[in-house]
Amino acid sequence: MNKLVIVVTVPLVLETWLKGQAKFLSNYYEVEIITSSSENIKNIEQFENVSIKVVDFTRKINLFKDLKVLLQLFLYFIKNRPSIVYTLTPKAGLLGMIASSVAMVPHRIHSVVGLPHLEAQGRKKSILIFTEKLTYFFATNLFCNSFNLISEIKKLTTKNVTVIGQGSVNGVDTDNFHDILNEQEKLQIRFENQIFENDFVLTFVGRIVKDKGINELISVFVQLKKKYIHIKLLLIGDYENELDPISKNSKKIIDSEKDIIYIKFQEDIRNFLAISNLFVLPSYREGLPNVLIEAGSYGVPLVATNINGCNEIIRHAENGALVNKKDEVSLYNEIEKFIVDKEYYNRIKNNVRKSVVDRYSQNCFYDELRKEFLKIQNGVK
């Protein structure tokens, strides 16, 4: 059985939007994962039914640590001789592709799940562009999770870029993300989170950072709250104060506003989707956000910025609404429409699950991923 090594920077990726993929691929390959340390490593190993090698990845630029990890990866690839190295996330991609190329791994696949340089400026932007180009240079094959992202990637490389199925990095388990709770169960979850029966709940799931549009979301919520007293904002995710902090004012409002419910990262968000009236993702940049297709599969209407990935999942006024990036007026108006226009809201709610299931079912995604790996191994262009 051929050996396949999956490399990701942080284990959180394996617990969320890549969950289950290693388990599926282990039916066809001897799979091992390389990632950084976490208290959940053993749980991930058991769920995915694969072994995990821990290295000292860091998401920030740290020349000494990065060179150390590069050497660790190279020595591992030399010793274990995998047929395929499959990297996701920028740092894992850069170091994994260089190390596997030098170790002469025959098939080196990097999956682009977002481009950080699109929102960067100055020297940081130049560094990020250079590292992307370097990653692509050492890769033999490139995947990406969004059709619209291809044009941005092609500015940096002449290599072909493949989208698996209709996009995404893992599809969605539409049986798992399916609203099966009864009204009494939903009321209990609301009660546990200090949300009343008639409250209109806006939900955000993701990193609590500037690039996710949190500053705009907080500002818009405060404005809406002056007019609609029955709304609540549910924020689920972890802060990244060192990498991409939100404004001090936004943090102050989150801490002090009783109708903003902040919850740290949750591995399972289904109970929170069950009590959500509207899912909001005002992000500045994305690949193809899994959290949108998870919320849509659960039957929650969607609002997101009109950017790569989001505008592939959302069909405006059909399964959700698209708003302008960094535009509080646009975001305010679309959210307000869902609050006040019941016919509009119900029509979109009735459409959203089918629109996601038809395009992003995980079973279909896995079938296409397997076919693509076979084509690469067989040298099919």
C-alpha cells in the first residue's frame, strides 16, 4: 500500500474542516499526519485511525523554528519514502513542499485554501507572495478549494490548478449537519445560552480576527440593536491577538454587551446552528469556507461578503445574501431584510439546505478526491 503523508500546520484544522478525510484516505493508502503539538492529538489519531507525527510548527515567521521543522520533515521523508505528500495551510505547504522535493518524493500536492497576501500590505505582502510562489515551485500538483481562486493563483504560477468536485477542502457531511432537534430541545439550548424564545440570533463561527470582518459585524450589530431589541449575536471562536487582532473598541463591546454571547472554539457547532436564525460571515478573504456550507447544510440562511469562495456557495437572494466587503451599510441592510421580511426569510431558508447538499456533499467530494489522486499517481494530465 502506498504511503500518503498529510501535513497541516495546526491540529485544529484536523478537528474542524479536514475532519474525516484522513480516515477516508486510509482505505486506500498508509496514511500518516504531520502537525504541531496539541492536547487533542490522541483523540485525532483515534478518530482518523492514523498515526500523527508532531513537529514544532508555528504560524508566525520564525526562521530558527522553521529551519528546524524543515530539517525534521526532510529526514522523515528520507526515512519513510512516501509516494505522496499532501499539504494544506501556508506554512505546512511551504516547508512540506520544499522538504519533500529535496527528498525526491514523486508526488507533492499542495492545496490552496486561501491567500493571506490578498489582504496584506507592504513588506508582509511581498514576503507572503514570495512564499506562495516558492510553495508552488516545489509542488508537482496544485489543488484549490474555490473556482474563483484559480485566477489569483495563476498570477503566481504557470502550473495547472485543480478544484475537487464543486470546491471546498472536505465537502460537508450532510447527514451530520442536518437539523433534527425538536423545538423543545432548541428552547433548552437557547435557555442555556441566555437567549429567549423569540430572539433573532445572528451567528458567526470562526477566528475572532480583523480579517473575518468582526469589527464591521460588531458595529452593525450595535446599530441594529438600537432598532431591534430582540436580536442576539452569537460569536464562536478563538481570538488571535498576536496575528490579527480586532479593534480595542470591538473587544470592549463584546465584553460588555449582554446581547453578544461569546463562546470559545467548539469542535461541534451543531447545537449552536440549531438555534441560529441567520449565519453571518463578513470576511475579507476566503478560499471556500467550510463553515458556510456546514451552516447551509443545517438549513440556516447565509449572509457573507461577495468574495472568492463565499460567492460560489451563496446564490444571492436564493440561499442567502452577498454583501460588499468592509461595507457596514451593505451588511446592515441585508441583515435587516432578513429580520423584517418574513416572506424573503422563509423562501431562502427553504432553499438553503438543498443548494448545499446538491453541490458539496462529502461523499461526492471524497469520490472526486480519490479519482484525482489516482490520476496523479498514474501520470494522467
